[in-house]
Amino acid sequence: MRFDEIDMRILALLQENGRMTNVELAERVGLTAPPCLRRVRALEQEGVIRGYHATLESEALGYGLTVFAMVSLRSQAESDLRAFEQLVADIPEVRECHMLNGEIDFILKIVASDLQSFQRILTTRLTTAPNVESVKTSLTIRTSKEIPGVPVNAP
């Protein structure tokens, strides 16, 4: 799909504030409401806009610990990779799962209320999982940048 200048402005504005009304969005990109809504719907149907989310404060909800886990598997056969991905999909505390190339097969972003609850996830769900060879973890000390989405070069 090709994007013109208006599409890019729509994407940038919605990524910044997904609660913006269509009327406000239309005004900001220089359209009337009906064609603006048609463009947004087309971007949604094409899968460019995948959803709208609220960004929650993890500590306020009791998740004071964020851990990155680097997982190596014994086998990288496609069926084994998919089985591991399904395993972590079923662990709500695993917020992100990325397959990597190199020595580490996956990196996971995991949230937990405290060290004991993280250890429970680690020892009962990850290290004991079939095909998991090793799990190396790093606890975050602080987060200085956390921007969801991707850079949108809108004029």
C-alpha cells in the first residue's frame, strides 16, 4: 500500500493519540470528516492500523518488575519454534516475544509483581518447557525510553 502525505499525518496523529475523534483528526489533516474516516477505515482494513490501546502504568497495577529473558532452544525446527511461541502466548506476564538470529533464539519481555513471582514463572513455565536449553535473564533497573509504535515521518 502506498501512503500519501495525508495518510502519513493520519498515522502519526493516531499513533500519538488513538482517542482523537474523527472530527478532530480531519481538522488536523485538512479534510472533512467523511473522507478522513474512509482513509482511516482503509488503513485499518489493510492492517496498517492494527488496533487502539491505552498505555497503562505497570507499577500502579502491581507489576513493579520488568525482566528480559533470552531463551535458547535445543531445536530450531519450525514446529518447535511455533510450540515455544504458543507456550509464551499462554503466559500473560510475557508481554513481548521476539525471535532472533544468532545464539539466542527468543527474547521475552516479562512483567511481574516481584522477584518471587518472576522466579515462579521462570522455574515452572520457562526453564521446564520442552525444547528449552537455557534462559538468561536481566532485570531492568529503570526505563528511560518507552515509545510504542514506529517512527512516522509525517510533514
